[in-house]
Amino acid sequence: MSYDFSERIQRVEPSATLAISNLAAEKEAEGADVVDLSVGAPDFPTPENVTEAGKAAMDAGHTGYTSTNGVPGLKEAIADKLRDGGVDAEADEVIVTPGAKQALYEVVQTLVDEGDEVVLLDPAWVSYEAQVKLAGGDLNRVDLAPHGFQLEPALDDLAAAVSEDTELLIVNSPSNPTGAVYTDAALEGVRDLAVEHDVAVISDEIYERISYGVEPTSLASLDGMADRTVTVNGFSKAYSMTGWRLGYLHATEEFVSEAGKLHSHSVSCATNFVQRAGIEALENTEEAVVEMREAFRGRRDLLIDLFEEHGVDVAVPDGAFYMMLPVDADDEAWCEAAIEQANVATVPGSAFNAPGYARISYAASEDRLREAVERLADADLI
Ligand SMILES: Cc1ncc(COP(=O)(O)O)c(C=O)c1O
């Protein structure tokens, strides 16, 4: 038979970043030596004590369902962490999810109706658009590219975009794909607009532990933001736990009770022993987190220098492990050439609504980064 697919599912495309990673994997399977700079995952192992905590939890029989919103110990540890960041949080205001992506999905489904307007800051992570479209929302996009990917100089553009019609604004700092960390003045500008127009805000803080010389501010810690911000975070990036699938959202108890309905009817709960490993990650990984961050910082500096040597000026990212390389106007053709001619995998900026750029992930060793730049130069792509 031929299925009658929902109109909803036909509104979205598969994830572009995963599509490139799959292409790189295919080339590798054919024997090619691909430098894969397309991945959104740290290239470090999960800290050993976290893995051990997960195994111990499994051995101790923590293999059944947990309470829907998460085990109390993890929700407490998350609330503690949020309080350390200046957010007034209680354990009952947390939903633990299988990955931050699921948390974002639940938030968008909880807030956005057909025809509701959602404001995105471009370049924006690929799944925001898809999640808003799945909910039937309309996108209104503000382009940060002309402002060096920073929000503060784009506040007038944001003010022109946000109105009484806006339901939700999504902010992601440090940003995927640009690595930009928004200034306090920028976030205060967001706050002023959100309060003035009574808009809810998602603050996606998944890269918050990976920043260089600047401390990202939690939007929910600003005056006036506590009851209109949903903070989303997760374990994938800071603790190199992408495959464990663990994340969370924090908002008011009223919000949590509404979103909890979707959570309970879809995922039931995050994996029990993974949640227990999450407590260890939050409480005992400071050294490992700093080590990974410093490795990322060294790679960022190296790449900026290497591109500069080839005359390419890249906006220096203050966080995450990505940068946006200016390439041909047809960035998709450029990325295709990069993988076909140089065996270097990157993601076209168009996937993030930023044509003319390629996203470089520096979750790769310094040797591989050097190799990638050399290959791109040899193929006359930079
Ligand atoms: C900006 C951003 N938010 C959320 C996620 C989702 O992370 P996870 O579902 O692995 O926790 C990612 C992963 O790439 C991301 O880049």
C-alpha cells in the first residue's frame, strides 16, 4: 500500500547535519580517509567515573521506569546547578528528558499552536525550524550574519521582529552553528522585548560549559525572565554523552505540569540508569570538563591561525566547538566539492539559514584539523 502521510510530517526535511555525517560514513566505508568536521559531538570519551556510575546503576537493578519527570536525585542536582547559575530553581520545576532535543520538542509542542509566530536568530540550529513547523508555527527570522553573528548589534532588528503576535523566541548561547556567546547587554535587550510584548523564551544552554574567557549568562537569571523562560540543557556536549541521551528543561511548575502530559504520553521517562550516571556527571566531572574545554580552545585558536594564513577571515567564536567559514555563495556546492575533492566533511550554512558559509566542527584532533585545512587549500577551496 501507499501510506497517506500526514501533512505535518511532510512539512519537514531530515536533519542536514546527520545527512552529511552519513555521507562521510559512506565514503569511509568505501575506503576514503575523510576528515569529518561535520559532527556535532565531542570526540572525547565519556568521563570514566560517569560510565562506571551508569554500569553500577544497571548492576544495582535501576533498569525499570522512573517517575515521569525524572529521579529525585537528578532533579535536585539539576536544580542545584541552575541555582549556581543564578536561576531560582526547584527540583519540581524540572523535566528530565532523553536528550535536550526531546526537551525542545516538548517545549515547542506545549507552547506553539497552528499559525503562532516563533522568532529565530539566524544562523539557527537545524532542528528549531523543523520542530516549529511540526507544531504548525510560523517562523520570523532575524539574521545575525551581517553583525558578525552577535546579537547585541542586531537588537534593533530583533525589536522590529518581535511584536504582540510573537508567541515564542528561541535563543541559543553559546550558539550552534556560530559559536557566538551573546553579551549580557544583548540578553537584557531580549528580556526587555520579551517583557514588553509578553513573549515566552527558550534559552537553549547546551553549550554553556564550553566557552573561552567569557561566562555565558542564563536568561532565566535576569529580572523579569523567571516566569517566561524555559531553560533547556543536556549532558551530550559538556560531558561527551551524546549517545546516552540525557537532557532537561526547567520552567515554572505550571509549565512543567502542562509539558509533563506530552512527556508522559511519549517517552514515559528518561532511561533509569542513565539518569543516575547524570548525577555523577553533574557532581564529579569538573576536571574532565575543563580538560575538554581547554582542548577545544587550543583547536579553535589553531584553526583561526591556519585560516588566517590562507587569507580567510573567520569570526572568532567564544564558545561551543563550531565556527562559520565564509565560502562561495553556493555553500552547498562548496561543501559537496569539499567532500568529493578534499575528503573534508562540513555542513552547508544553508542548513542553518546562513548561505555563503560552511559550518566547521572542531571536534577533531589538531593533526586532523591541520590536514583538513591543507586539503582544502590544495583543492583551491580556500
Ligand atoms: C543547539 C543545540 N541544541 C540542542 C541539541 C540537542 O542535544 P541532545 O539532544 O544531544 O541533548 C544540540 C545537538 O546538536 C544542539 O546543537
